[in-house]
Amino acid sequence: MILLILLDSRLHTPMYFFLSNLSLVDCVYASAVTPKVIEGFLTENKIISYNACAAQMFFFVAFAITECFILASMAYDRHAAVCKPLHYSTTMTTTICVLLLAGSYLSGLLQSSIHVSFTFHLSFCRSNVVNHFFCDIPPLLALSCSSIHINEIILFMLAGFNVVFSLLVILTSYLLISVAIVRMRSAESRKKAISTCASHLTTVSIFYGTIIFMYLQPSSNHSMDTDKMASVFYTMVIPMLNPLVYSLRNKEVKNAVRKVAGKALFSLGLVN
């Protein structure tokens, strides 16, 4: 998806700018987890060092949080495109897009630093076996023999802020978009607006549903086996689904795929 957007100038718009960064974030946080998980399944080598565990948790948490805010930025972009099409170019300027994206990344990196710092200052004396596929916050807190009350408060407050703020932006944007769609006279315009927004809503529903289930409950209510199943969705399934969801429902992406594929075949001499 990233390469496709870079190669086709017709996709050099704010919507695809955010989408390319969403794809990048998916790749990074999936790469922080998936290779080690696959290695564990294939070789039975499920050992990870203390420092590697901290690094894995840092990158995973940082880019998962970044995705929260990128999804909110994408909802705002869709609102500007559907509700104020005549002012879209002045609303979603390059500067605004870069600031929204920079804020998303900075928020992710800052919050992840806080989580890693507080988690790895705990004493782990119960066991050295993490009952999870990778180093995530809830299973590490379960291993601590120190008080985790402050950690739980920090986790709940930061995760709660991320989810509430992002969902507030998303739901407000889509409420206004729904009103604008109802007022549209052209059936074709309605269809295009709904198609564009449906892809984003699908991703939002899966991602936020899993995040709320995983992080907005006390550790005493966590079932590690259930958490393992849920983690598969946001570490492996969602990163694979996002490109499919956005490409299969988007004519511009389909046309770009045909154009890039045609150029590639022509350059290889496979077509005249």
C-alpha cells in the first residue's frame, strides 16, 4: 500500500497520506511482535531477554497508540472532505496533515516511554514465564510481586484518554458526515461517501473493540487465555486486513494497482 501510494501521483492526497502512515504503523508494530511469535512456534525457542522484552513492548505500545490517533485524524479528514468539499484544500493543508501526524507519533512514543518505565521498575520475582505470545503490559503486571496499583491507574488513565478522545473525534466526525450524506441529492455522491467511510469504520470497529477489551479493565478481571486470542487480532489480523479493507472498497486504489501493474509489465517487456 505504501509503495502504491508513492508510485501513483493521483494518490498524493491527505487521505492517502494518512493511509500510507497507517500502513507503516501496522508494519512496524506487527514486526515488533510477529517474527518472535513465529520463531517460538516453529523452533520452540520462546526465550526472550529482559532488554529485548522491554524493547518489544516499547515499539508495540508506541505504534499501537499512534494508530489510535491516526485513525482519529483520518476521520477528521473524511469529515472535511464530505462536509466541506469546497474548503477541503484549505482545511487539510500539508502543514495541518504533518502536525496531526507528528502529534500522533509523539503521543505514542511519549506514552510508551511512560508505560515501559513504570512496568520495568517493578520487581518480578514470581516467575520468569510470560503467559502471553509477547511482552505486553497486562501479562507483565501479572508477574510482579510489587504493588501494581499505580501502574493500573496509569494504564487505565492513558488508555482511557486515548480511546475516549479518539472515539469522540471519530464519532463526532461520522455523525456530521451522516447528516451531510442524508442531505446529498446525488445518489452517486452518497455511494462514494459511504464507500470511503465504510472502510475506515470497519478498521475502527475491530481495532478499538480489541483495545477496549484488552486495556480498560482491572488486571484481576483479565483471562490470559482470552487476552491471547484478542491479541492475535490487533497484532497480526488487523495489519493484514487494513490494506485489503481499504483497497477492495476503493476504486482509486484499484485503478492505481492496474496502472502500476501495467507499467511494471510493460517495463519487463511482458506486454506491448
